[in-house]
Amino acid sequence: ESFISPDIPKNQQTDSIINSEKIDPDLYNEISNNLYQDNLLISDALTPSISKSINTVCKRLKIPSKSVQAFVYPSEQLQACCLAGSLDKTILRFSSHLLDLLNNEEIEFVIGHEIGHFLLGHGNINHDEKGAHIQSFMQKRFQEISADRIGLIACKSIDRAINAMLKLSS
């Protein structure tokens, strides 16, 4: 079951829920298990401040923290991504450099942004129509703006959100 209200119209241009099928639980587990090879699981024991930030964001967004599994991987790039495993589980990945650059409050914005992609079902873009490249670009922009909105709710501060976006873009 999705965490987003089914009352939201499916034909909205932005902030829409995209119908997505649950993936095979075995595939989700395989992806999760493969991440343990080159990534560090974010947990209370190993990464307490990041784990606390994830739990805080989940509480603010009213989703169970057990639905989010998160990893950090070594990289000098500033990257974060969301892998939606199903309608009720997601995997988040953060580069080590991103976590080093941002403070805990700014990290909450990024966590919220990535969870926003999960909650809104982003990732399925229709490429069948004429002009799909422009449509795809526009849809991705709408998705990023929508995810930023959820990131703002997650960090509860426009200043923190702006600081995080400035650090990530400069």
C-alpha cells in the first residue's frame, strides 16, 4: 500500500502518483544484499547521526522508518539516489563526500528529497510520445521540484534547504 493518499488525481502535471507495480521481493532482497558488498549500511550502531536524521525525517513525513534502508558508499562525487523497491520499501544511497559536506539539518533535506522521489513514485517516464525528449526533461524537472518540496517539509527550514542546495550546486 502506498503512503500517499489515493485521492490525489493521477493526471496532475506535478506531484502526481505514478502507478508502479511492486517488484519481486526476491529481486528487492538481491539488490539490497548486493549493496552490502560495496556500501556501508546506515545504522544506529555504525552511523548514529545519519541514522537519527533518517528516523527524524521518516517521523516528519509520517512513514515507518523500517520502510527505508540506507547506505553510504565511498565517492568524491556529490550523489544521492533512491531505489524504490516497492510501494512500501525504498533503498537510499549517499556518497561519502555528500555526507561530509552537509551538516545534519542539511542532510535531512537531502534525505527528504530522496524519500520524496519514493513517495511520489518517480522513475517511470513515458517515452512513447512525439517530443518525448522534451517531455522527459520537463517531467524530470517537475519531479525534482516536487521532491524538493518534500525535502523542505523533512528539514522544516527553508534556510537549511537553501544551504543544502547551494552547497550541492557550487
